[in-house]
Amino acid sequence: MTLDDLSDRLNPVFVKETRQLFHNKTVLTTLVLLLVAELLMHLIIALNYSSMHESTLEDLGMISFVIQQVMVGLAILIICIGRAPMIFTQERSAKELDYSRISVISPRSIVIGKVISQVVVMLDIYTIAMPFMFIAYFLRGVSIPQMVGWSMGIIPIYVLFIQFGLMLASFGKKNLLGFIFIFSYVGAQALVPIGLGFGSGHLGGDVVFSIFCYVITFIFASTLLFSLTVAVITSFGNRVYWLRLLGLANLLLLIALNGSLSLCRRKISWYDADDFLAFSSFLILVQFFITVIICLFERDEPGARVMAERPDGRVRRFLRFLLSSGRAGGLAFSWLYLLIWGAAVLGWMLLAPVELFLAGDAVASVFYIIAFYLLFYIQFALILVRSFRKLKPEYAGILVFFLLFVIPFLLASVMCFENGEFGDYWMLLVTTPVCCARSVEIGWLGMLFCLVTLLPLCKYVYASMKRFVFEEKEAK
């Protein structure tokens, strides 16, 4: 295989975006200004070195490194986090420029190409600044592991903000991009110490464990943002396929990590089973929340293209039904998600030693109960939408949230303020997961509510599944 053959395999969007970036005057001007700023900073240090206070000289390397991180962050903000979403917004708002409408390139390839091109440019910016950063080591006050560690910690956050900007830009609405810039820059610089500090303080107190959770969070958030962006820019066909597929993959990954690491916990000094169980349960809940919210806003039945793209086998069709657009498929997938999650939690409780789940299991159970309440609200809203055809899904969702959560919570809060404690009025909170504050056992009523609201929807889900799996394709 020649180099020409390999080049043909490159993502065309990546090639186009990268080429345009390195020919763009704004990008080149920003890189030149970055180099000029680096030279000026070191020139100022050299001119004032002899007159600096001894305490300043001790920390001069750290000061230099921090200033350079600020300058590199500004360059990344302008070129990658700022410019890329603006270009994508223009493409999405103009039909004649939108790749998803004018080419055969899949939405998945479009998103991958755009993200990789920005990552390449971001790494190029760091490469340009790297020689100046290592000068900070010779100025004292900072070590090479510290510099490498900070850079390795902040680069994934920049990648997430690039993906977040592209996701907002995929809607083609310019007003959605206004708040990204300051938030992205300040947030990226702040999330590294906040994340590692929180992890060291609350996730077992071990830095290695905190870094491990940091990496898991990046994988989780990155795949989530990727699948959401693909769903938005998919004009026709199966919008939610990648969202559900990667969501299920994240669930299985976290379950496998919990199980495998728990079995080896005595050989891994940095691993804390209770904390990781609670941490992974929170990530699973976030994925489930997004899944059920999208289920409410999906089309009532799969479109003609989704029906035409069904595989031939009955089993494969059933699996595709769970991953395809349509409220019935989304509802079935949500229950599958809950069943897999519940089976894993039950398995850990039965197979693992009792002391392993004294703390982590209680927190994981609360997250699991919250998931049932979320599905209960969505199912109630779907019942309203199917009963009142003119009622929009967003209005139904807001109405259910106010009736079953906000109003009971406000009533309990007022009565608690008058006399007594919050737990004394748990009966008012029985339709909310807040009742878990009284007792986890009471919170399991959420499962009962979820099952009751599922009954009116069973016929609808079965009919849609039967049509998807058994209906023959129309002859062309």
C-alpha cells in the first residue's frame, strides 16, 4: 500500500478543514502574535531579571509558565473554540454549504473530520509554544512533570469545548454561540484544578484514582457530545442511532469497569470501589436523562428512510428498532437501559462482599431511583401527548414537571418552613425523588409509578415494534 493509497483513506472534511486553517489569515496572524507575545515576555523577563525580588525569582518559572498558558489558551480560543463553530454555523445556516445536504459524506464523518482538524491545529499551537514553555523550567519554580501534567490535563478540556461549540453550531443559530467564548476559556483553565482537587478530596483521596476518573469523564463527555452533534446534523434517516449506541456502550463500559476493578480491588491500592460506583452511577444517570428527554421530542413513528434501511433478519430488526428514531423505540430502549443497569447493581450486591457496598450502594440506589422518576415523568407526558393530539411535547413535559415535582416540592417547603422538618411531609414528595431523603425504601415507589404509567403505552410500543420488525419492505 502506497502513501497515495493511504491519503485516499483520509477523512475529506479533515483534509479540507486543515488546509483552510493553515491558509487562513486570521489563524496565521494569531500564531504570529502568539510568537511575538512569547518573545516579548521573555525579553521583559531578561531586562528586569537583575532587579527582581528574591521571592519573585524563586517562582519566576511558574509565573512564566502560567502566562504562557494564558496566551496559548487565547490562541486556542480564537482559532479552535471560536472560529470553528462560527464557520460551522454559517455552513449549517446556508443550505448550499451544508455537507450533510450537498454530499454523500455521512454526518459521523463530518463531525469526526471537524474535531480532528481542530485538535491537530491545537497540538500545533502547543508545539509552537513548547520551546518557550521549557525555558520556564530553567527559570526555577516549576518542574517538567508539572508542565507536562498541566498540559495533558487541559488539552482534553479544550477538546470537549471544541466539541461543545460544534454541537451548538450544528443548530445553525448564531445566537447560541455568544456565551461560548469567555465560558470556554475561563472554564478550561479552571476545570483542571477543580476536577483534580474534587477528585483528590472526594474520590478516594488518591491522585491516580482522580486522574482515572478524569479520563473516564472525558471519554463519556466526548462520546456524548459527538453523538448529539451527529443527531442534530442528520437531516434524514436515523438521527438517534449513534446517541443510543454510544450511550449503551458507555453503560456497558462503566459496568465492566466496576465489576473488573472490584474483583481486583485488593491488588490496586489507588482504587476505591464505593466512590467509583457512585461516580459511574452519576454518569450513567446523565446519559439516561438525555436519552429519555430526546425520546419525548422524537417523531411518533420511524420515517420512511429508517423503515427502508431495516436489516433483513428479525433479530437484527428488533435490535435496530431499539436504536432507531421513534418514541416507541426510545421508550423500549430506555427500559432496556434501566434493566441492564439494574441487573448490574443487583449482581454487584449479590456477588461482592457486603462491606464493599456499605456507602457506594446507597448512593447508587438513589441515582437508580431518580432514573425511574425521570422515566415516570416522560411516560406521563407521552400519555398526555397521545391523549391530546394538539398538545406539544415540550408543553406536556413542562406541565408534568410542574404538577409532579415543582408544586409538591413547594408545598412541602412551605409547610416545613411553618413547622417541622422536611422529612415530616414526605407524602407530599412521593411523586418526586426528593422522598429518598426520608428513606430509600420509600423512593422505590418511583418504580411503581413508572410501571403504572407504562401500561397505557404498552400497546403503542408493541404495535410500533411489530410493524418495524415484521412489516415487509415496500417494492421499489
